[in-house]
Amino acid sequence: MATLPDLAPALPEIFLACASMALLMIGVFRGDGSLRLVSWLTVASFIVTGFLLLQGPEGRAVTFNGLFVADSFGTFAKLLILIASSLAVILSVNYLEKERVARFEYPVLIALATLGMLAMVSANDLISLYVGLELQSLALYVIASFKRDVAKSTEAGLKYFVLGALSSGLLLYGASLVYGFAGTTSFDKLATVLAGAEGAPSVGVVIGMVFVAAGLAFKISAVPFHMWTPDVYEGAPTSVTAFFAVAPKVAAITLFIRVLVGPFGDLAVQWQQVIQFCAAASMIIGALGAIQQKNIKRLMAYSSIGHIGYALVGLSAGSVEGVRGVLIYMAIYLAMNVGVFAIILSMRQSGRAVEEIADLGGLSKTHPMLAFAMAVFMWSLAGVPPAAGFWGKWAVFLPAIQAGLYPLAIVGVIASGISCFYYLRVIKAMYFDDVTEPLDRPTPTAGFVVAGAALFVFPVYIFFLSPITSGAAAAAAALFGAR
Amino acid sequence: MEIAAIFLPLAGAFIAGFFGRLIGDRGAQIVTCAGVLIAAVLSVILFIKVGFGGPEAARTVELFTWIDSGTFEVSWSLRIDTLTAVMLVVVNVVSSMVHVYSVGYMSHDPHRARFMAYLSLFTFMMLMLVTADNLLQMFFGWEGVGVASYLLINFWYEKKSANDASMKAFLVNRVGDFGFALGIMAIYMIFGTVEFDGIFAQAASKADATFNFLGWEVHALTCACLLLFIGAMGKSAQLGLHTWLPDAMEGPTPVSALIHAATMVTAGVFMLARMSPVFEYAPTALEVVTYLGAATAFVAATIGLTQFDIKRVIAYSTMSQLGYMFFAIGVGAYPAAIFHLMTHAFFKALLFLGAGSVIHAMSDEQDMRNMGGIWKLIPGTYTMMWIGNLALAGIPFFAGFYSKDMILEVAYAKHSAAGSFAFWMGIAAAFMTAFYSWRLLIMTFHGKPRASEKVMAHVHESPAVMLVPLVVLSIGALFAGFVAYPWFVGHDMNAFWAGSIVMLTGEHGSIIEAAHHVPGWVPYAPLVAGVSGIVLAYVFYMFSPGLPGAFVNTFKALHAFVFRKYMFDELYDALFVRPAMKLGFGLWKGVDIGVIDGLGPDGAAAVTRRLSLASSRVQSGYVYHYAFVMVIGVVALTGWFILAR
């Protein structure tokens, strides 16, 4: 007789799944006018999910026949994801209304995508990994083309879908290779098998791992799987871009870490080479590609490629400190990007959305506080002390140096130097260029988010360093402790 | 009291410099003049205490430790002995007179507060220099007066000639200062300290020390002393490093009087006298000093014969007199050098301020060819200039007579090749000194007026605020030599100096004593030379005005050579300035812009831009391109693993 699996570790996910169904029903019955209601209910259910997460069982819990794992590593990442998703929903409402695409499916899709991310992060088997990943991706494909009557948006959605399908293919092919050579898809068993193997690991497993890594690298838009990013960021509605830039990145990179450190922990020598290459290439392409950009969304796309590169530097160290660094980095990355996108979402001239860097000209004269906040974000993204971005870079570069990855660190420093150029160009536009046409007043919600994020980036982060750092440290330790 | 005497000028400079706008020009003048005048009175009191209080009156006031690093220890302290006390009086008295004089002279200048601040700053730096207890503090003062001098030469900064002159002064001094700095290092290497007491105590024991330089055995003290002398050459405008002094006359005349005649340029003489216990053990260095000093005295005097700018004539005369002081030191007669330094400070400051009074009267005209016939119009200034020139020419009972005669006598008494060279050069220079002094007097004050009527109508005697300092200085020029003779170089010499100057004694006692026993004709030689110079000047410029022209025509080439100042400027220009400019230009255009910028910032930026363009071009927008890149990426990564195995 089959016993019911222990549902307690998966309670937050189960709650969110039910909540999204309920939200969908509410939307369907109340019609298109219900965007605001559904949105706030979505945020509320995210908050409840987060609360359940914090109430969850202590330590590591495995359930669903080993397919699902709940540990403090996952909890840390899930909290970040929930925060990012909530803020994305909050910022979207006004934007969608102004763009006349105020449909209730939007928050529901975000809720489903978030559910997929939570499932991904908790995956303990290649199969559950794929299920979570696809749930997330399918929701994202849809919202990328949410402005379905605008060519650019549909193009973005389609590109993302086609390339995403390709990457899923790579991932599945890799998974099947791993299964074929190792005889299991469970992370725990894979770890034991690979640890027990004599001599060099079999080619099949290594190649399978490379394919899985390629599939995941697509999700975090690491070079050379980054090509979709600028086009999708530019084409998708800005509120979607804001969501894309943060939550899925956090989810994918945590999953990436879990897969590489967990089941493939004993192949560290092999995957470190892949990660180092991806990190270096991402940093360079992120820096170089952004220089030519005039559209601020494309600029942020390259910026996110570069930042993923920095985060991967921490991962490539392959140590507890490295993983801790990546988690800290992602937390700071979240704050910076939410803030910047809140400003980009507020960029309107007489009601019309604009997204060129030149449109920010003279912002310091028309909206001094907004310009100042943007300047803080740019300094932080560029990694100038004492802004938070600097500490994030510090947290990932230090383990890399300790691991002896000097060439990678040097590439990182050079790329940071180059990236300063385009971050500073935004500041230059705001402070030294003339006003072409003043921007509209931002909505109060956006104002709050910008102010909050800016304050977090500097100076609050400095004073609340220890909760984040210790949380990240505990999460990283939990991951390594499970091996 | 010592502290007040030294820091009052600094306080004045500080107040006038930073709060000049607040207290106004008048306030700045009062503050600085009061500071320096009080300092002058205090230093006279100090001088009496220390000079006549016996050896125990000398003291060192330690202010605080400056550097304490390992065995290297330097503190800020004020060393007050007779030598310092003499310098304190000279500096503070002349400086206070110049301060007062400047109130009148600069009355039309819009930046009076700044001027007074600079003057006071200079005075403070000079006082730091003379009260230094160690070489490092002396170097501080040394550089400080250099800066003040730079600021004051360039006081009229809108004049290009003033800019050039100040830069030249600074750069030429840099050469000397480099020598000085090396000298300090050499001293530290030899003695392990830069404190004077420590150095002097060990000087005798290091007399035979040598050190190895690039496999070349060098007598340590000679080397150190020569390096120090290079420093002195720069500051004191000795032949070779003198080119800045005449150009420095671009500054306001009070500056020329204070810095470029009375005080700063004598810093080199002071430094050598201060280091006398070391120099006494470096006879070779002293010989070099003698030759160079004598040559300077002669060369500068010849140039002085030919110049027409009233200030430049006096400037070359200053250089020539400094030459006297140096060869006095060279023959070991440090007290004679300091004696001449003191008298010279008074009469040369008097001459400069008198010249300033003339220039003031002539509506800023400096060329003597455009003067003449004004002696009745400005009788006060005329009298002062007479006194100054009489003192300079060494006419009996004026200050210069005692000191210059003493120097020439010691040079003769040295009985060495260098001494004789110096003696005869000195006699020739004395002759020329008298000649150009009276040439100046006659051209400026006598004959027919050569200035325009407008200028002549405007000629007026200077106000009292300018004349009173002249009178005070003229008292010095009249009596300083006569009164001070017994103490400086006479019977009471040893008690007076009380060990602040060291002279090794030969079989006949010190060189000064030997000078009292020279043949009977020697003391009269300079007098004869001086008087004949004056007579000849009268013949040339008053009784037979055609003679100078005829003379110049006869010796055209020689005159041109001397008139062009021995081509020193042209030589340096060709030898150093042009190559340095060429090198600098080459390094700038070729190395900096071409290589460093090209490979560095500009090159990196260009490469970045090109790479960035390339990376954007890859971003074509076609899905199949993107997919292709992804697949290639996977293939490359797997290929790498398979091949790397």
C-alpha cells in the first residue's frame, strides 16, 4: 500500500500552487478589470508562501521519494525569489494599466513562474529539475510576448521560446546521458556513484554534465548561451524585463549551484573549467557589448550578462566561501536591478514610455532625487565602494583569489573597468546633459521601491551586512554539508 | 625671546596673507611691519646678550622633535650663537627697513597685502635658515627662501619677463639645491648625524676618511664640502650658477634689496661659515672656493662696467661682493667673510633702496641712459647714494673699507697660489667697483637731463616713509665697519665668536692674525685702486664724455662679449635649455602621446571600442545565428573535455 509522502517540506510550494489556481479562478470570474485585485492577492500569497517557508522544518528534509529537498540553501534562494517576484508584480500594475495591457493573467503567470522557480530550487532529481524548469519557462515564454499585438514583444517571446526549447533539449539530452552512464537521476545517488567510481570519471557522465550545464547556463544567460538576452530584454514589456532580470536569474543560478556542487561535486575539476570559461566570457561580453547600446533595457541586458559572469567567478572557486559569495552577490544584484528597473518603468514623457539613455538627459534638474538614486545604482553596479555592489564583488573575487584563480580575477577587474564606462555614461547623461523633454512624475509605488532599493544599496547594506552574510554562509554550509 | 624674534614675521605673514582682505592693505602693512620691527629689536638684544655674554651665552632652544626614525633624529630647534646672532641682526634690521620702505614704494600697487605677506614669509624662512641646529632644518629654510624669492620675483605675475625670471631663479637654484641635498646626505653618511654639534665634534677625527665611489677613492670631507659649496653657489650666485641673479631684478626693488642683495644671496656664505669646522679639514675644497670666489668677483665687476640698467649694475656689484666673501672663506678667514656680509648688507640694501627711490622719482625708468641731471631735484636720495657708493668702493672710514681691506689682506697673507690669485683679482675688482659705482652716480644724477620733459616735471623726492629706512641703513653703512671691526676681526675676535666659527691655527696664529702682519703696501692697494677707479670714472663720464664711446669702439669684440655677460645665458641655452626642451618635447610627443597613450589609455580605448563593435555585430537578431552560437558553444565545451582527457 502506497503511503502518502510527507507533504510538510513542500508546504509553501503546495500553497502557492493552490493559490495560483484560486487566483486564476478569481480572474476568470471577475474579468479584465480585476488586474489590481489579482495582483495584490498574488503579492499576498507570495508573502504567505514566504511565511510558510520560514516556518518550515529545520535542517534538511527530503520527500516525494527523494525528488524534493528542502534545506536552508533553498530557503535563502526562495526568499530572494519571492521578494523579487513580489516587487515585480507591484511595479507592473501601473505599467500594465498605462500600456493598456491590464489583463489579470499577468500576475497569475508570474505566480506560476515563481512556483516553477521554487520547485527548481528544491529539485533533488534530474526529473524534478526539469519539471520545475519547464513550469517556470513556459510561464516566462508567455509573459515575454504579453503585448501580443506589438511585433517586438511577440518576436521576443518567440525567440525566447525557440532558443529555450533548444536549451531544454540540450539539458534533457545531457540528463539522459547521465542516466545512461550512471544509472540514476537522483542527485543523492549520483553523488554516491560518482564518489565511488574508480579512476577518471566516464566520458559519458562528463559530457552529460556539460550538456546539463549548457542548458542551465542558457537560463542565467551566461556566454555563449546569452544571445537571446538583449533581444528579449528589449522586446518584452518593461515590467516583464524587470521580472526576467531578477527572479529567474536567482532561481537558475541556485539550481546551477545545487546541481554542480551536489551530484557533480566530485567532477569539480571538470566543471570548474566550464564555469571559468563562462565566467570570463560573460564578464568580457557583458562589458564590451554594453558600450554600443543606446537603449537602456539592452544596456541592462548586457549588464546582467556581466553580473552573471561575476557571480560565476564565485562559483568557479568551488568552495563554501565561493558559494556564499554568489548568494550575497545575487541578493545585492536583486536590490540594484529592482531599483534600476523601477526607474526605467517610470520613464515616461507625457504618458509615452521611453527607453533611450538620452531620454534621461538632465534628470538631475527635473527629478533630483530620482537621478540621485539612479546614480547610486550605477555606482553600485559598477562596483564602486562604498556602494553594495562593491561588497558583492569583493565576496566573489576573494574566494577566487584564494583558490588561485588569478587570471579570472584579472579579467574580472579589467571588465569592471570597462563596464564603468557605460554606467558612468548614464550618470553623465543625467547630470551633465541638457533636458530634451522632462520625464513625468513617477508613481508613488515606484518612488517607494526606488527609495527603498537605493537606501539598501547604500548605506543600509553596510549596516545590515551580517544578517545577509550569515544567512548566505549558513545556506552555503548547508549545501556542502549535505554531500 | 628667540621664539618671538623668529615667529613674529611668520605670524605677520600668516595674518597678512590669509586675512589681507579682512584687515585691508593698511592693516596688513601695520601687522607685518610691527612684527618685523619688534623682531629686529629683539634680535639686537639677543645679539648683545650672546655676542658679549661669553661662550655660555650661546644656547639651543629645542622646539619639538621632527623626525625620529632609527638612528636618524632631527628636531626643530633654534641654535643661538654669535654667528646666528649676527645674521639675526642683519636679517631683521634690513628686513624691517625694507618692510617700512615698501609701504611707500608699493603705495600704488593693488596687491599690497600679498606683497607684505611674502616679505614677512621670506623673513621667517631666512630666520629658520640661520637659526637651524641641523642641516635638515637649514635645508628647510633654504628651500623656503627659494620659494619666497620665486613668489616675489614673480610678484608682477602679468609680466612675462617676471615669469621667466622667477622660473629661471627657481630652476638654477634647483641645481644648487640638489648639490646641497647631496652634501647633506654625504655628511650623514660620514658622520651618521645631521646635527651640527654631532658633526663638529667628529670633524677632526674624520679628516682622513675616504669613501669609495664607483671604484674611485674620494676624500670624504672634500667631496661633502664641494657638494655643499655647489648648494652655496646656487643661492649666492657664484660663477656658473649666477645667471638667475641679474634677471631676478624683475621683482620690485625692495625685494632686490632684501633678498637679492642683503640676505638670501648671502645664505651660501653663512652656510659655509656655519660649516667652518668641517671645511677646515677639506683644504682642497677651500682652494676651489677661493678660485671660484675670486673669479666671480672679477667677472661680475667687468660685466657691471658695461650695463645700463641701474638695478643690474648693482646686481652685478652684489655678485662681485659675494665673490669677495667666498674667497675670504676660501682662505679660511670666515670672520672676515661674515664681517663683509654684514657691512655689505647695509650698504647694498641702501644702494638698492636708493636706486628704488630714483626709479620711483623717474616714473619707473631703470635705464641710466635716460636719466641724468636730477641731483638737485632729489638731494636726499642723492646723498644716500653717495654714502652707499663710498662704502661700496671702500673709501676709508666707511663700512666697506674695513671689511674689504680685511678680506684682501687675508688673501695676501695666505701666501698661496690661490690666495695671490684672489688678492690680485680682488684688487682689480675693487678698481672696477669704484669705477662703475661712480659711473652709476654720474650717469644717474649729473650731466644734462636725458629723460622726457614730462618725466622730468614729475621728478620728486620720495616720501619720509621711504627716506627714513634709507637714513637708518646709511647709519649702518657709515659706522658698521668702524664700530664692529674689533669684535669681528680685531682684538676681541675670539671672545666675540666664542667658538661659533672654527679656524685652525697655523704657526703664526690664525689667518686673521697673519693678516695684521702683511707688508705695508698691501692695506693701501685697495684704496689706491678704489680712488683711481673713481677718478677715471670722473674723467670718462664727466670731463670727457666722448671717451667711453671711443673706448668701446676700440675694443668692440671684447666689449660685446662682456656686455653680453660672457655669453653665459647663450651657452646655457644651447647646452642645457634647448636640449632639455627638445628632450622634453620628444618625450611628450613621442613617448607619452605616442607610446604610453597609444598603447595605454587611447590604445586600450580603441581596442575596446573595436571589440565592442564586433560583439554587437554578432548580435544579428536572427534566431538561427543565436542557436548556432549555442550549439557551437556546447560542441566546443564537449570537444575541449574529450581532447583534454
